[in-house]
Amino acid sequence: MTIESPSELQGLLRVGRVVGLAIKAMREAVRPGITTLELDAIGAAVLREHGARSAPQLTYKFPGVTCISINDEVAHGIPSNRVVKPGDLVNVDVSAELDGFIADAGYSQPVPPVTPEIEWLVQCGQKALEIAIGAAKAGQPLYMIGKAVQAHADACGYNVIRELNGHGVGRKLHEEPRNIPNHFNKAARTPLKEGMVITLEPFLTPGKGRIFTAPDKWTLKTQDGAIAVQYEHTVIITKDRPILVTAV
């Protein structure tokens, strides 16, 4: 969507705050011994407290309120009785709807003890999102975001997972532009416009970056078993730095 009124801006910021609060509560609860179903319940409670609903459930009938992916699971992990273990890398991804507005965010939380390899991947993943945010300005073509992210990933020694991208969001979970690459793709020439609402969500991995869909038909995993990180915000494009809708 494109923000066209103060009421739309406030509506989007309200749901963005709820998503941010859910992410915060879930990542703070990540610890050895907790199950992903218990983490999902924590996120669900935050949404319920604010009158929000799970966007993946509403849109795709996803079998969970939030997506929780561990280690080589890149995205769309189904909450279950799987127990979080020491050294795991846990990604929580929350998309919510409130009063007709939708926001989406994600965060990869390492579980102690954190190896130097995971620490570096986490640092590079967080920086990749910062770089994507810095590149997202009105008037710039979409490919400038991916160009900046890929250059950073290369410098870190990681690959971008090219099959997963940012997208438009706001009234629906996935809107135009439906493909905001995290790698340099000159074909992505659509210009960013002021007021445009999009997700920025780089995925980095030390592996080759190819993924497949697990037998549960939802979870996306790396083909080579490599771990991966994702950090994501919903943002509103401006002439300068974007507005971070899901930051709390």
C-alpha cells in the first residue's frame, strides 16, 4: 500500500507496534528448554492483548500464529513441541492484522553458548538490515537495496538467499511490489515512491543459499544444511530514512 492519509499512517503504526512488541516478547523468552509452541503462545498472547490477529493464519491458513525457524530452517517454521537447545539460532517472524492494516517483522535470536561463527553471522545479518534501510529512499530503483545488501554480504563472506525477498505490505500480507531482491538484480527497476509500505528482510547464510520446502509443505530449509539469519522490518518510504513501522 501507499500511505495517503494521517489515519492510514496511524493505523499502520498501531499494528506495527503490536508486531514489534510480539517479536520483543518472543526473543526475550528464547532459552534452552522452551518449545517453539510455547514461544508461539507468547506471541499469540501479545497479539490477542491488542486485538490483533495472525496475518499468516488469515491469509494462508498457516498452522501457527507466528513462524519460528531454527538453524537450517530459513522461514515459515511451524510451531511445535520441538525444544530449543543450547547453541541454536532461533528466528521468530510475526505478521499481524489490526483494523485492516498488516505489518510484518522478523528477528534471529542466538541461544547461548554462542559460537564466534554464529556471532559474526548475527552481526552481519543485523547490519544487512541497516544497510537495506539506508538504501531505501524515494526515487531509488528497487535494485539499489539488493545491490547494497549483496555487497555487504560478500564482504562478510556470506551468501544472500536469493529465493526470499522483501515485498509490499499494508492492507494485505503480500502486495506490490512482490519482489524486492536482496541481491543485485538490474531488472528490479520499479522506483520507490514516498509513502510506499514495504518489508526489508535480508536472509544471509554461510552456505550456498539454495533452499527447499520441507515435507510439512511450509518450512523452508537450506539445501546444504547451513544455518541462516533473517532480520526484518516493515517500513514506510520517505525522501530520507524510512519510517520503521515495527520498531519498538
